[in-house]
Amino acid sequence: MCIKVLDKKVLSSNGKNMLSGKVYLPDGDVKGYFHVVHGMTEHISRYDSFMSLMAEQGYITFGYDHLGHGYTAKDDSELGFIAERNGDDLLAKDVKVFYDAMKEEYGDLPYYLMGHSMGSFIVRMATQYYVTPTKLIIMGTSGPNPIAGAGLLVCKLIRAIKGSHHISPLVENLAFGAYNDHFKSENDPNAWLTKDIDIRKKYVADKYCTFKFTVSAMHDLISLNKNCNTDEWFSSVAKKMPILLTSGEDDPVGDYGKGIRICEEKLRANGASVVTKLYPNNRHEILNDTCREEVIKDILDFIS
């Protein structure tokens, strides 16, 4: 099937930045919308091949660079900075903002929403407050973090002393310092992302993947994680739509599967229709690891 790729700009919920997005249009019958929400310190173009494939399967597939990311940032000085306050809520609102723009242009269709990593936290909050997709795919997420409250406090203290744009190695180490512990023998700080060395090399060479989060953005990230793992979240979204939880079994973000199982148990306890799939010997970016074809098949099976 031939597809058409369009650039699309939509005003962010912050009223200042234009969300820089891409739309992949199928040629023929349309089955629905497929909305991709990317992760921390990356950008939507990293999903080009996946989004093209989804469009070939008949879905109008789209996504955009978050605030503080990619081409949504007005210049390099905005990379890693989301907002002075409440950036977590702006990220969740932008899911609705971009989806509404698509719906206005192409009409009402079944709506499938997928978020990866930080994007998984964003879609979890978006589905609590702003959108109700036909089905939800939560990829590379995590369960409750017992030190999230302490992390927020540290971020607030550093922001008060050094300002919201300060980049804190301390906060970064607290958040991600242990992610590569299982892969130290590979001598690559990004080994936790994927087994694919070529993907890791491209990641390091990409300036839209190697910037650092400011202390305010780290506060937003931790807030997203904390808020999407409350009892209120699990009870409020459980019966709204079927959910696919998917992750690499060697993904430190999901505590090597333990956090994913906790999410599954809490959702089921609240009456959710949830499918969980963990991929053995695969890491954080399962769309960039050796299980990629299986992941795509499982997603297509789930939404169809």
C-alpha cells in the first residue's frame, strides 16, 4: 500500500510552541487512528519505520515532538525544558490537542493510543483526564517508585536554589544511575536501551537524543510517574478501554518485568481488560530490539 507522509503543526496547550508532528496517511480504506507518543529525550522521527508500517496496515498514524524535544523546541536552548510549572499536565493535554486537530481534519474514527517510556506515563495521565481511546497500548512503562516523593523534593530544592533551567547530575543519577547495571560488561552507557549496537550509535549521534533534562523537566517526569501509579489512576482508567501492557523483560524502567506485573495486577483488581506481553532477552526499546516484528504483530492483533 502506498502511503503519504505529511508534516503537521498544532499549537501546544502552552499557547506558545507549535507541536511539530508527522502524519502517515494510508492509501485506501482507513481502519482508524494510531497515535504514537514518544519517550524522554528522543523525537517522533525515530518511529518512522513503525509509523509507516502502521499506515500500510490502514491506520492514519501520527505523532509529534513533545515540548522541550525535537522540532517543537524553538531552538536548542529549549531542549530538555518543558515548562516553569505543571509541565507534566501540559504534556498530557497535548495528547488531546493533537488528536483533536486530527479528528477535525479527518473525522471520527476508532482511536488507538500508544505511549512508550515517558510517553507511557503521558498517555496514562491523558487517559485519566483528557482522552478515552478505543484501546490503549502502554509500552516500556514502570510501576510505583517508592522514592518518587523524595525525588520531587530534591528537584524542588535544587530548582529553588539554581533555577528551573539548571541541569542536575545528582537528580539524573538518582533517576537513571542504576539502569545500566545489568549491562556493564558491554561498556556502553546506552546498552540498556537495546541490544542493537547500530541503533545505539545512531542514538548517540543524534542531538535530539543526547540533550539533558533540566531540573524542572525532571520534576515533570517524576510527577508523571508518581501520578500514573496512584490507586486513583488504576481505578479511574481500568474500565475505560482495553489495555495492552508491553515491555522488554530486560527493561530496567519496568524493573525487569516486576513493575509491569504490578501494573497488571492493580488494573485487573479494578476490573480492567488487560493483556500483558513481556519479551524475554529484550531491553527498553522493544521496537528497536530483536523482538520488533513480534511486537508489531502483537500490537496489530490487539487493535484488530
